Amino acid sequence: MFRKRRIQKICCGVCLASILSTSSFCSTMVFAEETYVAVDGNQVSEERLSDQLIEYDELGSLIHQNNVNIQIIINTIEKQKQDYIDSNNYLRSEKASAKQGKKDAKEDGDMEAYVEYATAEAIYSASISGYNKVIRILDSQNTNRTRVTLEKQLTNAAQSLFIAYQSILLQEESLVKIEDLYRKQYEDSLVLKQVGLVTEQETLTAYGNWTGIKVTLDSLKSSETSIYNSLCILLGVEENGSMEIQKISPVDLSRLDQLNLEEDTKKAIGSNTSIINTRHTSSVGSGAAMDLKTLTLDELEEKVTVKMEQLYAEVKQAKVAYDAAEVRLTSAEILWNNAGKKYSLGMLSESQYLLEEMQYIQSKVNYETADLNLFSALETYGWAKKGIANLE
């Protein structure tokens, strides 16, 4: 009876191993590592990730660590892997028992028991080998593909929100100064109206200019809040205003020297998720099915090629705009310095000084916006090279 139960137990273990080893798995898994290498290529310490400052190079790591969708994938696969590990540990224990039983049977000269235990040991060994293979599959890069692709897409989206947030802050900087100027002009018009130097209509116009820019500024602030909250939700961090978003550093112009459209297009084709998925799609069957798959691949590769050419041109255009804005800023700085000297000598009124300041700030904002646009163009080009691009 003992042997019969043992054989049944072995058979159950073998069936369990067979079922689990043939199940389908989510194509994701996380490697155990001290400092995670995010999909944007950055490694960020836990200390930085847990502070109240969101920096651009942290986005990929925050997505990996906190994003709800990513955590669902990770937890699902972690549970599957742990189930296999637990079952494997059980099989190892049973194998050890069978091995000991085989040894005891040999010493007792019980050949029937010896054969049974030896068979059990072999079955457990095979099951353990199968489980180990499944665990390795769960840890493999191929199994990570879906999660990695999703992390790339979400990180790309987070970067776009981050850049949009920076752009709005730049617009606000300019509008705040314009609002100051229009408020001052309205206040001056009230004084001048009292002495008959301006008409009622001119005062109303000044007031309209001031209130109109205030409406625009309020709208921008509303957009700022909306983008801030969306970014925090995507990153899985507090959205109560406690997180500070760090300003993006000036664009690294040396990145332009690293662009190689021909080579970058090859990488983009090799990394594009649509092309990879199409290549892995089964075309077993008629020659027509294979021809259709080939046609689809050719079309996708052509789309990627066209997209890379477009993004490359956008980078070049952004660089031209950046250079022009830089020249204008240099001229504006000279005029601004002169205005400061005149104002200190009483040669400019406060309104005239504010006008000069506004023009300088506008040139500065235009330059920083051009810098941000060039940075954004380079980032979009870089993501396309990594396989993330809108081919529509």
C-alpha cells in the first residue's frame, strides 16, 4: 500500500510538472538587481527615487518601480515564478527521500523496492529539470519583452509630459512679465486720464490688455496643474503638489554629432515593435501567407525608414531655430544691459524699463524654448531608434 501511494504521488507530481511546463505565461519578468537599468538607459539610486524631486533621468526608473500597470505585470510573473520555485523545492525534497529509500533498499537487498525508488528518483529528477527550465524561461530576456516594451512606451509618454510641463513654465515666465507690464500701463493710464492726457477708451483698452493676459495666464496655470497630475499618476508618485519637477538641463549639442541616419534607421527597423511582432507571427501554410507576411514587413520597414528621415529633418530644423534664437538672445542681452544703465540714470520710466525687460525675457524664453524643442526632437529621434515611433 505504501508503494502504491508513493507511485500515485509520483504520478501526481509528474502530471503537475507537465501541466505547469506547458502553460502560457505573461511575457514579462524582472531581474533581481541592486540598481535597475531603466529602459531609458539610466541607473538611479533608491535614495534619489524616494526624494521629493522628479528629475528627467529618473522617469524610466520611476515607471518601472511605481507604475500601476507595470507592477501588475511584475507581481503576476513573480507569483508564477514563486509557485514554480515552491513546487521545485517540494520535488527536491521528494527526490532526496527517494534517493535515501533506494540506498536503504540496496542495503536490505530488496531489489523490487530498489527499482521503485530508483524510478521515483529519475522521475523527480526529470520533473526538477523541467521546472528549472520554466524558471529560466521566466527569467529570460524574451519573456521580458512585453514588459520592456510597455516600459518604453510609458517612459516615452512621461518624457513628453515632462517636456510639455517645462514648456508651459517657460510660457508662464514670459506672460508673468507681460502681465506686470500691462498692469503698470493700466495704472499709468488711470493717472493720465485724471489729468486729461488719455481718453476713457484708451484706459479701457489698457484694462482689456491686462485682464486678457491674466485670463491666458490662468489658463496656462490650469494646464500646468493638469500635466503635473497626469505625470505624477503615470509615475506612481504623490499628486498633491508635494513633488517638485526639476528643470531639464540645456541640450547636449554633442548628441548631434552622433546622429547617423543610415545606421540609426537600421537600428530602428531592428528594434521596432511592430516589425518584431510581425516577424514572430506564424506564417505556416500557403506560399500566399508567406508572401503577405513579407509584403507587410517591407511596408513596415519602409514606414520606419520614412519616419526616421522625417525625425532626422525635424532635428536639423530644430537646430536651425536654436541657432537663430541664440543669436537673438545675444543681441537682446546687449540691449537689456543698456536699458539697465539708462534706468539707473533716470533716462527711462518704469513702464519703458518694464518694456525693455519684457523684450529681453521674451528673447530668453524663446531661446530656452528652442533649446527644449531641440532636446525634444533628439529624444523623439532616439526613441524611434529604440523601436518606439508612431508610424501612422
